[in-house]
Amino acid sequence: MKTLIKNVEIIDAAGQRSGKVLIEDGKIKKVYKEKGVVRAAYDEEIDGEGHGLMPGFIDMHCHLRDPGYEYKETMETGMKAALKGGFTSLVAMANTKPIIDNVDALQNNLDKAAELDLCQLIQVAALTKDFGDEELVDFEALRPFTNVFSNDGVSVMNQDTMIRGLAASAQNDFILAAHCDPETSLVQRDVELLEKTGGHLHVCHISKKETLDAIREAKERGLDISCEVTPHHLFASAMEYRVNPPFRTYPDRRALIEGIKDCVVDMCGTDHAPHSEEDKLKGAPGINNFEMAFAMYYTVFCQNGIGVEKLSEMLSDAPARRMGLKAGLIKEKYPADLVLVDLNWEGKINPKDFISKSRNNPFGGETLKGKVLMTMVKGNIKYDDNRSAL
Ligand code: DOR
């Protein structure tokens, strides 16, 4: 099967250019300039006139709730919501029930994802057994199935556990993704441990200026550290809505935006954390982000004069590079994981229209910019906002 996507503005970390993209057998076969002549035959043509074509977004941090909390989200509803948001690969946290801390549980989720054939799943494994204080998981057994380990939602308070986790990260070559609460002091501790022990540290959902300063300094010291932000911490400050980490001050929010401009912040994640209405009323922290993340990010980037190619770098190229995936760019031989976007669209996204199983998002009344029109995974259209417009 060969598909040509024509009349698009190709946008990725390498820049913007008008052109067309030929897809064959799930991969990008050729990228043409605007006036380039396509001599190859193809079966299907998509006219993206006036729209942007970006590499599929790779979410470094989300919660799919499957297994165990299917009343909040299932892998299927989560992945469909992700595709509507332009996300083609998902790094799903291990705080399910039971917790993903062994090969069988991990393999079950990978099998489920393969059967669904929606997004690519990178299933995170827990760092410790049942998110406990001391006993580490069997890294050697789990490593062939994942390269991200994390107790997300539960900070690793035990210093010795963190040292052994980082040592395993160095030895088995995986990313240790750390949820740090209290944020800055725990990041400072982990940076010190990283310097002594080695390893590959990724700091989840940073929200404070001081945390950013600690990461900037660690990068200047040449340590292998990366970090992500969330749409909500960039978009708003000082809101009451319950989320972990909480909404911070306006200066913190400004610092995160500056951290994007000076490349201390590596990635734009979602921390998609679906909760039922009842759980939310009981105080469950988290925001349902897949379907609004791109518009929230694009709006903030526009307001602050940051180019859409930088957003592409942070949504696709940087997470791919961090995880060693050959993805995240519109480039020959790369997977045809692609998103068609309308960057001129402006409007409100109503959580009532979410296809996620939950609706917990407080940004319903906000005017946002940028809309996902179509999402393709390995050359197959998996989400289509309005096929007649293509
Ligand atoms: O707000 C949050 N919700 N932060 C987390 O770290 C966990 C997440 C969840 O699982 O609901």
C-alpha cells in the first residue's frame, strides 16, 4: 500500500518546508519538496491543503489505568483519546492494579496493545516491587520488554533504593523516570546520586523554577538527565484544581516557558491522568489531557513566540531520542506515524466531547489554537476528524 500526502507544510524538529510525503508499507518512503515530481505510482492520495504535517507525538508520561481501574479508562479508550490528540506512541505508567512489576503483567499489557493495534505502547515497569520501599524489581528479566522504570505517583524516598535503582539504570541501560515530591529537594538529591552512581535519569512533570535550576546545573555538569513538562503547568498557575504536582505560581510558570526557550526542558508530556467524577470529588489528583494537550501547548508556544518546530522537537524528536526510538521526524525510512494539524483553528474544546472514559479537565472554557485533523500510525489512518475535508 502506497499513500501520498500532498500540499502540506511539513513540520518537524528539522524545520518547516512545503512538500509531500510518500508512504509505503508503513514507512516514509520519500519526502518531496513542494514542486518535486512524484514518479512513483501510489494507491491513495490525501490532500492536506493548508495544513501542517507533523511526526506523531510521543508521550513520555501517561496513565492508561489498565488493568484494574477500567472504570476510569481502558487501554482502548485511552489510546483512542491519545490518537485524537495526535499521540502515536505512549509511555504508560505502572500505577495500575496490580502494579506492573513483573514480566507477566508487562507482557499482558504489551499483548493487549498489539491486539488493539492503535498506538505503540512503551509499558513502564515499576522500579520496586509493589512500589515498596526497598525491594527492586527484576531488571534483567524486565529489561527486554521495556526501557523505562518508574514508581510514578510514589516518590522514591529511600536513598539507598534510589542509589541501587540508578546503578541498575547504568548497568542495564534503562531510563529511571522519577516522580519527585517534595519536588526540588528530591531532584537535588537525585542529581547528587546520579553524579556518584551514574545512570539515566528522567524527571517527570517538573513545575517549579528551583527544580529547573537544579536540572540546568546538572546538565551543565554533563549528567545524563532529562525532564518533561505538562500542558497544565505551562498553561496555568495558582489554580485550585487538584493535580500532582499542584499548580504553582505565575513566576514558576514563566520559568518553565523560559526553560523551554533555553533548552533545559526536553519534552512536552501529558501526564494524562483520567479519573471518574466520583474519584475526583473524593480528591483524586490528575487531569485528563490527551485530547487537549496539543492545543494547550500550541497556544502557549504562540503566545510566547516559540516556533511550532520547537514544539515538534519536544513532542516527538526528543522523547524518541531519549528512548532510542527511530521515530519522531518526517524523514525517509522513519515510521509513517504522522499527524495532520490545522494550526489556524481557534476555538474551545469541551471535555464533554472527550472520547476518553473520563472528563476531568478544568480548561473547557478556554480559547485554544491548533487542532488535530488526522492521525496515522505506520501508514494507517487511526483517527480522522473529518474525512471529507482531506
Ligand atoms: O496528578 C497526578 N495523577 N499525578 C500523579 O503523579 C499521578 C497521577 C495519577 O495516577 O492519577
